[in-house]
Amino acid sequence: MDVTVRRLASSADWVAVHDLDSRAFGVHRTPELDHAEARLFDDDSRIVLAEIDGTPVGTGAAFLFDLTVPGGASLAVAGITNVAVAATHRRRGVLRAMLAGIHDRAIGDGLAVSILSASESGIYGRFGYGLASRYAEWTIDPMRAAFREPAPERSIRFVAQADAAAVLAPIYDAARRRRPGMLSRSTRWWDALLDPIENWKVGGRFFVAVADEGYVLYQLHQGGPLGRMRMVVRELLATDDDTAAALWRFTLDIDLVTRVEATVPLDEPVWWRFADPRMITTTAVRDYLFACVLDVPAALEARTWSNEIDLVLDVTGGAVPGVDDRYRLRGDTTSSSCERVGSTPDLRLSAESLGALELGGVRPSVLASAGRIEELRPGALAAADLAFPCSSAPFCTTRF
């Protein structure tokens, strides 16, 4: 039985997409939820439907984002989402066919990288996706959360959620360029994010506190003894570290809150401001962005390097046609060049491992120790270790 993958063509196709998504992820659909999700897409053509003998058996979609890469540049990428295969048609090549179709569209649009967040993280390595970013989940005891030194002073004000998009968007766009892994947000994305209708990607009821160079979105939940609350920090971003510290101080000093939960980068700097860091409990470290390199030269030329680099990479095992080849990578802290060559390689690595390296979140020697990179020339691994890692751990606050 052949799998056919096509774009949506009718309202009946939307019903099929929603049914497949609901069964895969246990989501009870409502018209409001369907509308909130559908309006995130630029057009229906980036949603695909897989069929076998005319029966819908799978769906997937791709957002268009600009991804911040090491060095602060933005790289246009496809953000794959809502991938679902009917439980009645597993192990029949449906997922492979859908990803091939989405990848072909992305390559045709000139996109060098595809990214996703995986509900099942073991699935996507065979399709060339490497783990490119992780994050930590913190629980903070605000009663003990004193800083070593007084927090920088900033003027902080509340903004109504309904009016917040115009205020938050320029701050976010400046802040996202400071850290690899961050994604651009369109006007429609902000509208959905601040919609009171909540799903796992966007929406909900937030309190919005804003400084001139930063902001925090948070929720308060009643729990435990009367007058005690749990705070969930949905997003805290700033264009400079002192403003971020001031927003943390503001957040931790809100009355009646006895527990603060936050998702942070692995190298979140505010940890070092606390007089007693033990009042932070890291409850989990989780994977988030997986990256698949569709165009090796374009992906590597978009970023810069922590040190001068001149290496020949032998990339193998790519699920995307045309990726397997040898590439000479040259670059420094300001520029990059990458071209196909026939030279003797210095390192051999899979396309999956190259995806893991794209945002600088892991040292090549760590992957080599795990048997995922082979050093072919002595010294090449040490040189890669000096160049690939980024000064900031990659992090992404956008759920997609």
C-alpha cells in the first residue's frame, strides 16, 4: 500500500487533521481551540495529510521561523509540529513519507534547517534530527531567595494581557538575538500566545509585568493553606542581565507566593546571584529542540565560531537526499565558509550529530566519547571543541 502525502484541499481535510491530532495526543477538540491553532499558520499549504487508499492516516505541519544561531544571526527554518500517525497504520512508512514531503517543501523554499520538539525523543534520529537544545525546570523557595547583592533597580509596570503584544514583541525580538535556539514570532503568533484560550503551545491567562528592556509572564494558582499561592513563570526575558535580575527579584518578592516554578536555560545566570542557591531545586533537565540540517553549507555558514576553525567534515547517514558528502568548514568569530570538497576528512559524523552541533550546545568531544563522532586526524577533535560550542547554552521559549 502506497502512502500519498498532499496539501489540504477542503474543509473535510481540516476535520481529518483535527481527528488525527485528537486521537494521537488525547486532545478534546473545540471550535475555539481549532481556530486558535489554525490561525498560527501562514497558509494551509504547510499542513500535510497522508493517505492510504484514500483513508487519512497521518498529518504534520511546519511553521516558518527565524532561528537565532551562534553569533546572533537569524536562520530561516521549518518548525515541524502536529505530527500524528493513526494507531491503525503504524509501521507502514507514513511518518517517513510525511517528513520527506515536508523536507522537500522546506528545501524548495531555501530553508537550510528543520527543527522540532519531540513527544517521543527516540523517533527522529533516524531522520537526521539531533538534540540541539535542552532546558532545566526549577522550583524556587521565594522565602529564602535573597540575592547576595541588592538587585539592580528598574521601573516595572503591569500591562493588560489584551494590550501586551505591541509592548512585548520588540523586547522579545531584541532579547531572542542574545541566545541561540530562540525563535522569531509573527504578529499572529503573539495574538495566539496572549489569547486567554490555552493549549500546550500558546494561550492562557497571564499577569504581564514589563520593564523598559524586559518582561515576565506569570500565572498564580491557589494551593495549600488559604492565602498561599504557586507561581508559574511562563516567560522571563530581557535585553540585558541586570534587567533580567530585576525582573527575577520582582517576581520572587510577590506576596503570598510560597513556590515558584520556572523553565530556564542550563546556564541561567541568575543562579549565581542568590545568597543560598540551595533554595533552587532542579526538578528536571529535558530535551527540546531537535535539528535536522537540510543544506550543510548554508546551515554552517549562517553561524560564527568561538575560535578559528578549518576542518573537513565527512557527513554520513543523512535521511535527506544530498546531505551525505565531505565539507570543508572554515570560519572564526566573525564569518564562516563551507563548501563540498574531495579532500581527506578530519572528522566523520552522522547528519544527526551535525544537527546536535548546529546551536553549539554540546562539545564535539562529548559526542565522540559517546561513539557518535570519529576523529580521523589527530588534533581535529580538540580544534572542533574550541570552535563549535557557544558562549550561551541554546534555549527556546516558544512552544510549537
